[in-house]
Amino acid sequence: MPTLRVVKTVAYCNPLVPAEWIEAHALRAAWVVPRDGAASAETGSLAGMCAYARAIVDTLGSLDENTLAVLTTTCDQMRRAAGLLAERRPEGVFLLNVPRTHDSPASRTYYADELRRLGRWLVDRGGQAPAAKQLADVMIRHDAACGAFRRGELPAAAPPWCNPVAVELAAEMKAAGDGGVPLGLVGGPLRRRDLAIAHGIHAAGGRIAFDATCGGQRTLADALDPAAVERDPVGELVRAYFDHIPTISERPADRLHAWLTRQITGRHVRGLVCVRHVWCDLWRAVVPRLKETAGVPILEIDLGDEDRGGEGRLAQRLEAMIESLHRRGP
Amino acid sequence: MIFRQRLCQSYWHCRKIVGATLDGFEFPARHGCTMTDPAEKITLDQWDDRYRDLCRGGLREADYGGPLGRHVEAHGDRRLLRLRMDNSAAALRLWNLLLSEEDRLHRARAEGKFLLGTMKDLGTVPVMAYALEGVLAFYPDGAWWTPCLMEHSEGLLALADRLGIDDSFCPVRAMLAALVDENHFPVPDTLVCSVGATCDDVAAIAQRIDELGFPVFWWEIPHRRAADSGEPSVELPGGVRAPVAQVEFVRGELDRVRRHLEERTGQSLDDARLAAGIRRANQVRRLLARLRHFAYQGDPSPMPALEMMIAEVLSIHYCSDWAETLSVLEDLLAEVRRRLVAGMGHGPAGAARVFWVNPPADLRAMNLLEECGGRICGTDYMIAHAIDLIPEDVPPLVALARAALADPMVCSTADRAERIVREAGTSAAEAVVVSRIPGASHCASESLLVGRIVARRLGLPVVDIEIPPVLDAMEPTIRARLEALVETVLARRNA
């Protein structure tokens, strides 16, 4: 394997940003989790801004100039967050255009072109354009780590391109074992403090049977085909990410619901916990359909951006849900 | 003699102010207006008397015409009782065109016409649809003003709540309820929605519409970005630029829309037809450009902000009647010219010149601005791309792709702000109002960025005002903010 001289970190927070592509450019890919704590004076004044997007702006805006940021157009709040961030760091932010529709081959071509554009942007900022072999090597290495995740075999030290909160959650899910009322966890990306939901579920006698939050099992890239990696690495990246990952932003949203249905049925879950950041329209609008189709009770949890408080209420709601599921029987 | 002298003075005053000739103008005798009719804003009750006067004066109306009061009685448009409307026959026709749309759509359905519901693109897909025979395109999104017009008596937002789309979404959620309850516009024969660089509200609500049994044909509009170094780019309507590759991508998406329309209507939508559709759109847009120029630059303001906003909105889908939209705009233009020549207008000359960003959820906001001593001198109601001329010297789908990419909502807020700066500067704006739409995903951060950029580039005061669908409970606050803005403008003049 060639030695890569890592000069800068590229921070991102969306599963449609392929870490392999960044690392193949001799840069360090890091899934950024927004810091906990109160919003800054600037973003705190923005009524109606998604709590997660607000926290991302604050976190990325305070990083040093050796950290580049890649945000995506997968939701309007994050698209506009990129604009806010670009005000602070005009040269340090890249907005990756991810098509919402998959009906036309032009959409996946567009995504592939966006990856190439991202590559040029990285090269302009200190990255190295990868040879095909170099890219393929990085992809195979990532795929091995990703495969372990897919099987639930957690590495002792997760690579930085993994969502660290999802890794922590996966570890907690594994430690909880197979006992308890099985629940599905569905929704947007979690912040570290949102792990209180997992703690609450486990404390109340439940267990998380699948993690469909952003960065969890749902959003892992598909296993790579080594022959395709050899033949057309960028094409294989597009397949593993754009063609495979069911997202909340895709229109129509059928793939997401099909994935959730498979998980609900296959893992025999008895309830869903749906989390969404306050002002996140996309996840908010998913709940009505889930209520019609999931066939199991659903608990909705809004994730606000208040510094603290609400832990007791959250625990009580989770306890009440799990208790009611206990009474219903399997 | 005195009147003729005044007319001449006014004429030269207008030439100076608006920088354009009024030569060749003929007063519109067919409307029952006379040269001396003053410009006034009147209540709905006063409109009853005014309507009778106009009829006595020989008013001739289109088949959707009639007294405005009937919209309250027949349709429950109670907000009209709280509005102050322009007293001209041209405004009467404008209001009647707007408020009769649902009736006209139902009639079109009964006549066997094909109804296309197009969502979010605000001005592009209707150009294609109206190039076909017997096809009407309208925006279900337009139902967002229904809770305002009916002052919530129609229950659309409450129904949207029950359908799972609560008030964390913008009032456009009314369209979901209107489709389900079928008490407003007829269910379209097909629904088309742009998605991508659009607001989350419509993306989420349209998905819910699809799930509830109203299949949506989706097409992609990407976030408009700046061309990279060495990348070919092209100028779009409105003076902005986009990479050629993005135009080509959108052309492909619009080609998918074209094929969908062909399949659903059984008609060919070839380039010749599309080109004719573009020419028709440009007829409307040219008229509207002239109207905006005279109305926003004339002093005193010859046409109220409220009627001008509705006139602008006609451009997106012609209020389901292209020919009538043309006539309405012609009448409004004639009235504005008549008033400019006569030196008449609303309010005193020298009112604070305000550039308004985003359409307000309550129409009454436009009245309030004028009651507080302001007037509109320029706008960005999120439909700038529906007002700009569509190129006629390139293949039609390329032209439409350029128009779609010129949408001020598909670029970054900073890019949108640049155009606002340019237009606020040329329209001699003295202040900017960013009207916040409750729950809208784009509104959270845009007032900060627009305000910052406008202040930096033009040094103008900017206020951010949230306008709910019925603003009555908030009126003291909104009024206070608008009054403070106007006072600031006047103080700056004297500084």
C-alpha cells in the first residue's frame, strides 16, 4: 500500500460524502460530530434553523484553517448552513450537490461529476490527485472496515471517517445483547448528547435492534465488488453510495421506506423511536407514513438545542413506551 | 386649462422619475374610469358603491367579473373585508381574475381540459404546459394564501395538522389539505414537482402528497453554483451565471418533463410549440416589466403594493388564463400611466422606498407597509426568474433550463442577496424588508445573510419581519417595526 502524506483534514457529516475519495487524495477524512453546548450568538439568533445544522455551523466555523469542510445539498437547512459557513471561511467549504432523484441516469452521472469536482477542489487545497490503483487500494481498505461494521464487528479504534456517535451507539447496542424489547431507532444524525436516548432505552428494558439514524447501519455504503473497483473505481463508488444508501432526501422516498420495512419485519422490532432535530422538515414528514405502514407503535422525540434539561422527561417517555409494549406482549 | 398645465407638469415629472416615455398612451375608455378618478385605497364596502359607479360609467367585464363582495359571500374570502384595495377598474379585474381561479379551474375540468398541477418551480413548467392545446397549469402551492384569504375558516391548516404536517412547516402545507379535501381546486390530472435545491417544506409535503395517492412526477433542479476556474459558464436571465454543465443537466430534466407531458396529454410538445410557449410567456413578462418599472419608480406610487404583488404573481402560471393575464396587465399598465400623467398616486410623494424580499403569508402586510408611510420600489417575491425574459435565441429547452436555474431560491442566499443589492440599488431603495415565512426552511438564515450583505454593500437598514397567514394578532408588533423602519429612512434623508 502506498504511503500517503496527510496534510489536512476534511470534515463532513453526511454519508454521501465518500471518505475513500477524500483519503485517496492524501487527506484525512473525518466525520464531524457537532460539539455539545449552547449555540453561538450568531446561530442562536436564527429562529427556525435546524438544531443540527446550527451546531454544525458553529463547530466547523471554529476549526482551524487546516480543516476543510464538505457539506451536501441533501437538505435545504444544510445547503444554507454551507452558505453561512462560507461567509466565515470562503475558501474552506465545499458544497457537494447530491441529486434527490434517481429516475434518470443523468442523476448518477451528476453525482459522479460532483465527486470529480470535489477531487479538483481538494487538489487545489493541498490534496493529490489519486491514480486509479491508489484509489482502488483505499477503497478496498475502507470496504474491509465497513464490512466489519455491517456485520456488527466493531474495531477497537474506529477510523475517523466513521460517525463516532454511531460507533458508540453500535458498541452500546452490542453490549446490550439480545434481551429487552427490540426497537428500531430512526431519524437524523445524532449528537453525542443524543446518546441519552440509547441509554434511556436500555435502562427502561428495551434494546435497539437497528440504527437507522444518519451515520448508522442504514447509511453504510454497499459492499464493493473488487472487479468493479479495479475496472472503474469512481463508478463503483457511485454505485456503493448513491445507488445503495436509502436517504431521507431522495424523491420519491420509496427506498427509505422499503429499507425500514425490511428492518422492522426482519428484526421483529416491536416499536420505533423516531428522532428529529427541531425544524427538520424531512424527518418530521416521514412519521405520518410510518404510522400508517410500520405496524408498530412509534414514539417521536424532538432533539432541541437547549444546553441541558429534558433528560428526565425523555427517560419517562421511553419507559412509558417500553412498559406499554411489555403489556401488549410479543 | 389648469388641468392641461398640471398634466404637462406631471408628464415631465414622470419622464424624469421613470426615465421612460409615456408617448402614445391612450386612456382606457372602456373601463368606465375617467381622467379625474383619484387613486384611492378603499374597503370592500366602498367597492360596492365604486362598482355601481363603474358600471354606470360603462364598465365592461370579462366573464369572471362582478362585484368583489361576492367572493366573501360565495367563497368565504373574508380577508377582503380587512384589506384596502385600489379603486381602479383595472384592480377590480385583477382581483376578480385572482379570486375566480378555482371556479375557472373547475369549469375547465368540466369542459374536459387537462389540468397540470406543478409545484415549486414557480414559472418554468407552466411555459411548457401552456404550449399545449387544452392544457391548464396551476400551482397547488398557491393554496398557501387560502388560509389568509379565508382567515382560517376553511380549516386547511387544521386538516394538514391531522395529515401529519403541522405548523413546523410553512403555510404551503395548505396545498396538501386542499388536495385531500377537494373543496378548493380540482385534483389535477398529473402533478409535477421540482426537487433538489428547493425548500424542505415543499420537498416533504409533496412527498406526503405522493404517499396519499396523488402520484408526483419529480424532476431535479440542482443548487446553482459558480463555475470553477476554466469551466465554461453562461449568462442566465437576470444577469446571473451558471456552468454550462448545469444548464445541460437541467435541460435533460426538462426534457423528461416534456416527455411526461406528451405521454399524459397525448400531444407532441416539439421545439416549435415550446418556442411559441416561450414567446407567449415573454409577452406577459415584457408587460409586467413595464408595469413594475412605472409602478415602482413613479412618485407618488401609482399602484398599491398589494395589487402590484398580485400582478407579479400572475407571471408564474398566468392565473390559469394566459389571455386574461395579458389583458389584466395591459389594464393595470394603462391605469398606472394614466395616474402618472395626472400626477396621482397613493399616499404623498416621497414615501420611504422599500425593497421587499419574500411574499408575505398575509396579503394585509402590503397594506400595512403603506399605512406606515412606506412604499414598494422593488421586490424579490421568490419569482424573479418568472419575471425575467426567457431567451428566444437558443433551443427552447436550453432557454427554459437557463430560466429555471435563474430561480433566486436555487442558489446560495449570498447569490440571491447580490441580485437584491443590484436591484435595490437601481431602484433607489432606502430600506429592505425581509419578510419571513413561518416555518420555511430558507427563512431561518436568509435574513441574516441578506441583511449583512445589503448593509455592507448599500448601507441600507434591513428589518426581518415574520408574517403569519393572518397577522392580526401580531399587527401591533409588525406595525411598530415597519414604522421604525420608515422613521429610520426619513431620519437618514435629513442626516
